[in-house]
Amino acid sequence: MLALYNNRTDFIHSDETLKNETWQACVTPNDGIVDGSTACSNVVTLRNAIPAAPFQIFPADNSSTFLRFPNFTWFNATDADGDNLTYRVEVANSATFSTASVVINTTVTGRVGINVTNYTDFNPLEVDTEYFWRISSTDGFTNGTFSNTTNFTIPSLLSLSLPIDLVSFGNVTQDSVVNTTNASTVAPFVLRNDGNIGANVTIISTRLFLQGAFPSTAYQYFVEENETGSFNLSNSSIFPWRNFTNITGTRVDIKALDWNDTQDAVNIHVMIAPPNDEPQGNRSANVTMSAE
Ligand SMILES: [Ca+2]
Ligand SMILES: [Ca+2]
Ligand SMILES: [Ca+2]
């Protein structure tokens, strides 16, 4: 319209055309009295501009991450005619992306006005495996080329933490029995798996009391779920109470402690029953949780 207003008949604005339309320009001369013969150009079909390749941001090439749910992130492809783009994300354990090697193959809608797009899969990737990934884009008309293929690994990580690392019973009298099962008085230890693989945990402690035998019923523990599904109950030291010992042996107290954050925490309950000949004074013991 602006072109017409400016009396320009030699160009067409891009808003006035659509992809795949055919256009032809025809000219008819007029000497002020009569039209001459009309001449027309060849027919031109308006082609789609193919989107350029996207470019990976994370995981970077030749990198490693402990994240088994990596948030794949890339710079968006550009499309010269401004089409909305959809991305295909492929992750494989072979650089050939053979069908059997592909573990993620999904499409992600790009967001207009944002220059990066990302994707996190619902399934965890394996540890200690080399992965390859690439992305391509399509504008709905033509598939763009793939990005480069880049590779990354997820090294296995065994890592535990103790969100609650102290159990303090305060003043306890001889012949009384106190424990951590009523968390409103004294809370149990909480152990959490911060790594990216399952862990088998063994719990030992130094001696607590001066009098009486060790191990004995004077100083006991058991483990329970803090988050449902956090470990294999049937092969672990769940209730009833069992005596603390300072010998690791072949015992596993928490079997297959899960690493997923929704179910990676365990309570370790403690019970003490001071012997009736235990002298007055402060008592403490070191509880050690080791994993493999
Ligand atoms: Ca396009
Ligand atoms: Ca958790
Ligand atoms: Ca975790």
C-alpha cells in the first residue's frame, strides 16, 4: 500500500507475499492514446528460507556432568523469514545415532523472542557412558541441518550428606530409656544420597557409655525411610532396634539408597539406656556412615 501511495510500481513489500506463491510481473506500455502489447516476466515461485543449524550450549562438547537429567540447552536456529521453529533433540550412545543407540529422540517447540531453548528428559541417563547429542530445527516447511554432534559423559558420583548430623539427648538419668522416634523431642540423624548412583551404607559407632558391655542394648539404632521408597527395606537394618557396633564387617544397614532427590533420605534412629552404674558426666560417641 505504501508502495502504491508513493507511486512505486516496481517493488512489492514482503507483507504482501506468502511462501510458495507464484508471482509474475507484466508491463503494458501506453503512449497516452492506446496500449501497446503486454510483456510478462518468467513465473517466480517464492521459496522458503531454510532455518540455520542450532548450536549446543549445555552439555558442552567433550564435557562431563554429574546430572543424570541434564537440561539440554542450545542457541536457537535463525530463520530468515521469521518462521516459528520446532527442534528435534537426539541423544545416543553412538556417534552414528543408529536406531539402537538413540536414547532420546523428541521434538521441542521453540519459544518466540527467546534465543535459547532447552529440554530435560523424564528418564535418567546412565553413568560412565559416553553420550552424543545433536539438534536440528524445522520451520514447518523444510527441515534445517543438524547442529554439530557433541559428546559428554556422566561420571558416577558416590556422595552422602547428613542434613541432621547431631543427636543430643540432653540430661538422661540412669535406668531411663530415651530414643529419637518422637521427633518433637529428639530428632534422628538424617542421611541423604547426594550422588548420582545408588549406595549401600554401613553404620558403625564408637562406644558411648563407660560401664556395661559394648555392643549392648544400652546403645541401639535402626533405619527407616525419611522419604518413601528411599531404600530396599527388606535387606536393611529396619526396626526392631539393634546394637551399635564399631565393626563394619560385611553388614549393610541401608541397602540400595536411592539417589533421586524425591526419595534419597533416611532416618537413623538412636536409643540409649544408661547403665545403672554409669557415673555422672557427659557422654558422646561418633557415628560413622560409610557407603559403597
Ligand atoms: Ca523459513
Ligand atoms: Ca530428598
Ligand atoms: Ca539426591
